[in-house]
Amino acid sequence: MNRTMEQVLIHSDGTTITLLEQGTDEHGEYLIVEHLGLARQARLVGYKLL
């Protein structure tokens, strides 16, 4: 399995997307990311999250 170092994208509204892992397994290539900021944005537009 191949892996990469953690990388972070930060949007001007404060939302962050962090690349936690990238690799290849028996099913092919994959990415594991963490996307923070969705809850705050949802509240701003009136969505209720459980």
C-alpha cells in the first residue's frame, strides 16, 4: 500500500479539507479525507443536523 503525507486545504470561509490518507489497495486507488465546516455552514442556511 502506498501512502502520502497529510495535506490541508483551507477555504476563505474557514472550511478545511484534510487529506488523511491516499493509497492503493486490492480494490484500487482511494482517498480518505476529513471535511470540517459543513455543520457551521448548514446552520447558516437553516439546516438542522442530527
